[in-house]
Amino acid sequence: MSRSPEQRRAVFIVLDSVGIGEAPDAADFDDVGSNTLGHIAETVDGFTLPNMEALGIGNIDGFDGLAAADAPRANFGRLQEVSPGKDTTTGHWELTGLHLDKPFRTFPDGFPDSIIDEFVDETGCGGVLGNKPESGTVIIEELGREHRQTGHPIVYTSADPVFQIACHTDTVDLETLYEWCKIAYDIVVPKGISRVIARPFIGEWPDYERTSDRKDFACPPTDDTVLDAISGAGIDVSGVGKIGDIFNGHGLTRNSKTRDNAHGIDLTLEAIDDYSGLIFTNLVDFDSKYGHRRNPEGYADCLRAWDERLPEIIEALDEGDLLVITADHGNDPTYTGTDHTREFVPLLTMLKGGPGGRNLGTRETFSDVAATLADYFDVDWQTGTSFLSDIADT
């Protein structure tokens, strides 16, 4: 590559929860038969993603939910997760080369009394409402009025290993909410939970709205990731979306929060225009707004909106720039429950101006992405197998 490592640019986009079919160990996670993208295609009449199809998503081994391209513009394959979890943190950490030996803890029946009692005692909040897995918008509609009457925070969880605290800003000010989250962090993170999330909201029932003052208190990665290797070599690493929260800032030189997918794409385009190095974007709406809420039609519309803007990203790249598009887990909106699903995730990748149409097959770990990024930026890394030589001119 003619450019020095510091001048190179890689754009790494995670389509949060866009799985493409049950993983070989899906039975261990009660996810046999899950297929996020495939089932959306089956359920929603006329569903297509013409730009993703042109890249080759329909050519991926074992996936037949979308049309295969005669001459795919990108190189294509699928990634299999080896870490024992199907949550956001585990998926992103493995994509960056960090494997977990044991999963984070989730609480499908709510948190035990021992955790809640300690939280109440330490915060002096007087009690909590909720304490169950639920959509954030649903639970504030259900319990918002009682919260405003009592002042007790709404505590809830999700498919992710998270402890979430929702409070109306007129009832509990932000400073107090954040302090309660710091107290909760010290209680729950040592017990195997990955994040505590402040979820402030405003308005009157039933039209409550969550504000942009969300704040995540995340446990740091348990070891270095390829982000540390890249930034440690003096190369910019720009996070877009919740990347900063997932990695607790480790390995990043900057991070930009996003309001939604459209804003995330806008900020990714701005980063391409402004920076070299690694631009690492998470687009979360697929998961948070439609997967957990089991809304295939909304998920389909969200995918279409992404697909319509994909050409903007490709057009913005310079020749020799690396593009990687994948996901972190599944969240089949046609499946039972509201949990993530253990699935293969797609891999679409190209060097701008380089060859497309190469089948990268089934990769043994998400960490092949980390190895490829390390190879591209010419930094040392041990985990995973690079596919850079497979997508470069030979």
C-alpha cells in the first residue's frame, strides 16, 4: 500500500443485531431457528436491499434471504462468534480481538433482592419500581406516573447485561441520577454486569420522551483490543455512536455520540471527510427500536433507510480505503421473547478500487476483523486471521 499507516483510512460499521441465521451453537442459547435478516425478508412483502445486494450479501454461504449478485462489488462471508455471550459488549469486544472466557450475567427475572436492597441502602432512594426486563419506552409509560408520585427510580434490564435507571428530570435531577448510577456501578459490575445506564426522560404521561442526556457507566475491556494497538501506534481511532461506551473510551482518540442511525451515518461521513485512521461506527436503531420490540416491519424500514445511504459512504472513500460492514449478534424480530439471538453475522468488505466478488467463507471468529484491521494499519496483533490478502489485488 502506497500510503503510510498513519495516512490510511478504514471504515468499520457494525449494523447492530443484523444476524443472518442461527449459529452452530444456537441450541446452547435457545435460539434454534433464528435468522434476523432472513425472517425479515420472509415476513415483509417486497423487501429488498438493492445496495447491500449489489455488494454481495445474498451471496454469503448459507444465507438465501436476499438476491445474489452476478458480480458482487464487495467481498463477502460470515463471522461466527466464539465468546460465550450474545450481547453488545461481548460481540464488539470479540470483533476487536478480545475473547471472553465466561459470559456477562443477565437477569431475565429481574435483579435479586440482595442487589436491589444494597442499591436502595447506598442511594437512599427509598425503593425502586419495575425491576424486570422491559423496553425502556414501555416501562416509563407503565411506571412513569408512580415514579413521579413516589420519587422512586425505575430500575430495569434487557437482553444485555445492563442495569438501567430511568428518572423524570423534574423528579430526579441529572446530577442525582448520575450519582445513583455510579453507586449502582460499584455494586453490579463486580457481579458480572457490563454497564449501568442512566435513562432520563421528560414530558407528561403518556407522552414521555427519553432525552439525549443518557449516560453509560461501562466496565472497561478486560484486556487490550486492536483499538489500543492502532491508537498506540499513533493512528487516529474515531468512535461513532455507542462505541465510546462499549469500550469505556479505551483505544479511542475521539468519540461522537449519535441520536439515531441517520445521525450516525452523517457523523461517519463527516469523519471520513475530516480524519484518516480507523472510523468505527455502531448503528443501534435496528436493535434498540425494532429487534427487542419484535417489530419486523419497522426493522425492515430501518434497513431500507440504511441501504439508501450506503452509496454515500462508498462514494466518500478514497482509493485504497478499507470498508468493513458486519454485525455484533442477532435480534430476530419474529422470534419468541425479546432477547438477542445467537447467529452468524454478515461480512462485507472491500478496498476501494480493489477487487470484489471473493468468497471469504465462514470465519472461525469475529476477531478476524481485528486481525485484518491490524494488518491494514501494519500493527502487531495476535488474535484472529487476517483476510486482507484475500481482498487485495494479487
